[in-house]
Amino acid sequence: MKHHPYSLRALALLLSYPDQELRASLPQVLDALDAEALVPAARRAELRALAAELMRTDPFEIEARYVETFDRGRATSLHLFEHVHGDSRDRGPAMVDLTQTYEKAGLFLAPDELPDHLGVVLEFASTQPDRIAREFLGEMAHILQAIFSGLLQRGSPYAAVIAAVLELAGEKVQAVEIQPDEPMDESWAEPAAFDGCSTRGQARPGEAQPIHIVRKNPGNPGNTRNPDSKGVTA
């Protein structure tokens, strides 16, 4: 695997929030990908199509679409530990361990940055020697395949970015089967406080509170929306 710091950083930028500053920098992002030419030409064409859509579409629509794509439901979340640990207590220690890995390599995060965000992961990988970067990204290939598959099912052009990451890691890009999961807004919703409804586990006043034990499935979560790939190839 050739050294590709600019390609990984360019892909990290393409996965960041599409505000005005990012959209203005997209021509330079594409130039960096073309200059290194490590991402296959066909994939770079898909990335140019994504950038063109980000630049020509109404900014409010683009930003709303980004939030809908990455912040609603775990299937396409860019926070990698969402796919591994969900909301379990294991996520906290994993975040600490990853942060320490970054700091040992000289990368210190801003207070508002989370270490498991894919953009941060790519920034870190871009600073590492080729073998370490490839192994590091290869360890999370199964998560990236799941995210790619979720984006593909949604018909999101962002699937091309995840596919490019997998290709730089030396992995074969392929859609995998994913299981539907409840959107985050619904799974985090609290039951109404005063209506006495017990349909979501809250008993009526004076009744015994039932205890529900739920075994979490540690497999890859997913979202089964329309599978139109919009030209993104595996």
C-alpha cells in the first residue's frame, strides 16, 4: 500500500459536515485525490459526482440530508463504536483506549472531537506508516462494509467515500447483509410521564413496575431503505 496521507485526509473532509467552508474547499479536495491517484479512477469519478452535488444543491437541503444520513439510526453512523458497543458501558473504555492510541502517536483531539468518528480515524491513519495505517483500517473493515451497505441501501452518494476508504485499506468492497434497527430518536424517546400508559414498559400508577431483560445482539445493525445505489459500485 503506497503512502497516501492526502487521499485519506481528503476522504475525511468529504465525510465532514457540508458547511460553506467545506463546500468551498471541495475543488482542492478533488485535486488532492487526483494528484495521488491512489483511489481508483472509477471511484474518483463517483467522488467528483458527490462533490458536484454538494456544490450545486441548496445548502440547507444538503446539510439536512447529511444529518438525516449520518445522525439518525446506527446503520450509517460515522461513530464506529456505535456499531460495536451501541450504548453499552463498554463504549467508554474503548473511547479512552483509542484516545490514548492517538496521543501516543502525537495526535491530540479538540474538546468537541470524538475519537471513534471515521473522519478522526482517517486523520490518524494518514499520519502513520503505510503498514500500520493499512492494518489499522483493516481492523475495522467489517464496520466499514456495514456502513457502506447501509448507505448503498439508502441510495446515498456518500457510499463512494466509504468504498474508497476500503480500497485504500486493500479491502474488497462488497455489500453485506444488515439488520434493521430502530432509529435513534425513537430508541432514546422517554415514555410519557403522566398518561399512565404501560405500552413502553411504564406501569400505571399503583401497579408493579415490570422488569424487562433484553439481550442485545452484538452483530452489525442496519437500516433497510431503498436500495438504489445511484451509481456507486462495489
